[in-house]
Amino acid sequence: MSPDTELPLWAAIVTAALVLLGASLALIGTVGLLRLKTFYERVHAPTLGTTLGIGCILIGSMVYFTVLETRPVLHELLIAFYMTLTTPITLVMLVRAALYRDRYHGRNQVPDSDPPKSTLIDKDRGRD
Amino acid sequence: MTRWLPYPRISALLLVTWLLFNQSLAPAQILLGVLLAVSLPWLLARLQPVPGRPRRPLTILRLAVRVLLDIIRSNIAVALIILRPGMRGRTAGFVRIPLTMRNPNALAVLACIITATPGTVWVDYEPDTGMLMIHVLDLIDENEWIHTITQRYETLLLEIFE
């Protein structure tokens, strides 16, 4: 970025608003981690930061650098793409680990695997 | 073609990724990108992905727009739940949803959609019965969730993958 380039006012406002909104969503998600009570509830909170939160910040970044360099800057799309692809994998693994442990110890009122294997076998036998 | 590039579309994606990362179309970067695009898919082949390509680009676009809108909507909903003082009058819970689709790729996409949307998380899936279990942060009506997942997402995924 050369010192003689200056960001027009409209771009500065749009960028600031988007980055602030994204950061607020990430903060709310973090507050949710603190305030929600059980593990299964808490796992919902960080997705605010990883979806709309990161989305706003990336769009802000695209606006800022596109206006400043007067050419489209699009590599932020990669961050969005790989974020959407990888975050669910981590979350699902965490939830499944918690579910396995809770079922094993019989805690936190988690539902059993459904339907129980025994009734499934009975049903099949009845059909034969 | 297929002998050198077992997954042409993955190769194309890798090349575009590399060039975007480096913000450059210099011949050296293109050469490096092509090298990665040709070599990395061989590692993917070792994972033995389930064959089957998504069809109907228009349906994919429809699904993407729908998911995007749902993500924005539930971001607002979950933010309001977290900020509500005391957080009373809300029950979280598990919901069982009978799925008709069995395609592993379609199920993987559904898992990403459900988990990426704030307020819902993919929890468990029984391959024998097709029974999916999700956890919902603000559970009011179970049937509404069954309807949402099967009508809003599953019907489109069935069109795309089966």
C-alpha cells in the first residue's frame, strides 16, 4: 500500500461497519460459550464467529483492498470456503466424542442410539 | 486424461486455490500450481472417496442461497438467545429425523449444512435405519425441525446426488 492512496469515505464506513459487526458476532459467540450451561448447548455458540462473523470481516477486507488497489481482491473467498468446510468437521467430532462418553456413563440424559439393535432384529425376524 | 488426473475437478480447484493464495499469474506460480494439482489428488485416491458427482448446477445454486439465508437468519436468532437476560423460557433438546437419502456424499453435505448453521448440530446417524439425530438450541416444535431438514434440504440434496 503506497502512502499517496487514500480510502474514500464511503469505503471506510462500509469496511468499519462490516468489521465491527463481524467482531461483535464473534464476541457474542464467545459470551455464549460462557453463559450456556451444557456442552451440547455451548457447541452452538462459536458458530456465530465462524459463519456470519467471519463472513462480515472477509467482505470488509475485500471491500477495503479492492478499493485501495483498484482491482478485485478475492482470495478472502478461499478463507470462507475452507472455513465452511473444516469447522463442521471439528464440531461434529467434538459432539460425537461427548455423546459417546455420556452414553457410556449414562449421563446428561442423552438419547440412546435409535432404534435399539435388539428390536430391529426382532422386527426382521417377524417379517421372515 | 483420467490416467493422469483421477479427479479433474479437484485438480482445477487446487490450481485455482494456489493461484489465489499467491495473488499471481506468473509462469512459475502456474507451474507450481499445476504440479500440486497433479500430485495431490493421488493422495485423495488413497482415501477411497465414494464415487458419484453432484448434478444440476441450478439446484446446487438454489441450495447454496437457501443455506446462506438460513445461516444469516439463525445467526441473529442465536445471538438474541445468548444476549437475552437470564435466558429463560427456552429448551434445548435432541430431535430424531428419519432420512430417506443414503448417499454418503449427500449426507456429508447435510452434516456440514446442519452444523454450520448456528442453533443446530449434527449428532448421530444410524446407517441401518437412516435415522438422524440433531441437537437444537431453541427447541419449540420437533415436527417443524423434521419438516425443515427433510423438505428444505433433503429434497434438494436428493435431486443433486441421486
